[in-house]
Amino acid sequence: MSALKKRAQALENEFAYQQEFMFKATARRNAMLGIWAANTMRRTDGEQYARELAVADVTTPGGAYDRVRSDFKTAGVNCSDDELQNRMIALLKDVAKDMRGY
């Protein structure tokens, strides 16, 4: 195998790894978001809600965010878009850090 083909294969492998990592990190982030949101809304089905959010982005891009916004509105929880987005970013950073073992 030529050096160029080896380099191309290495780049493809890295891309695949990054995609898989991001998919797993996002799913974990959504599960943690679900626990937080369920507690914020004082729901008793926190684990089930977390599982639902963990797969929400798989079926619809941005599905977890949209679901939490809608559920917060229905429950009368006052949470701005910026606050929710910042929470999601912080959770994703925490998950990625944990997955990488830092």
C-alpha cells in the first residue's frame, strides 16, 4: 500500500471515529439533559424521559432541544433559549471530557 493510500485510510478511520464519538456523546448528553429537565419539571418518570431524549435527535435533528422547549412550555417552566442551549453545551463538554478520560 502506498503512503498516499495509507494516509487516505488513516483519514477515513479518523473521520469514522469522530462521527461515532460525536453520536455517542450527543446521545449521552441528551440523556443527561432529560434527567435535568425531568427534575426541573418535577416529573416522576425521569429515567424514561431521559431515554426518550437520548434517541430524539436520531429521528429528528434538534429533536431533543425542541422536545425540552415544548415540554418546558407545557409545564410552565421559565427557561430561555440561551439558558437551554448553554446547558446543552456544558453537558456535551462534560460528556466528551468523561468519554476521553480527562
